[in-house]
Amino acid sequence: MTIVDASTPLPVRRRTFEDKTVRLLAEHAGKIYLGLLVLAILVVKLHDPMA
């Protein structure tokens, strides 16, 4: 059994597409939610009622 010291650095791995996507969403979450809110408001305002 190998004992791993806490100061031993972890091996570096390549960043995957998922890593990049999660980072992008985390950095721009506020802008994304604001854009979705504006889009929802526009859809409600411009909706042509069928009745």
C-alpha cells in the first residue's frame, strides 16, 4: 500500500470540453440569466394573442 503525502502534487490532466463549459457558465452565469430574462420578457410582450 502506497502512502501519499499531502504535499505531493496531483498529476496534471488536460482540460476537457466539460471543464471549459463549466468554467464559462460559472464566469458568465449572471449575464446568461439576464439574457434569458430579457428574452422571456420580449416573448411575452410581443406575443400575438390568438383570441
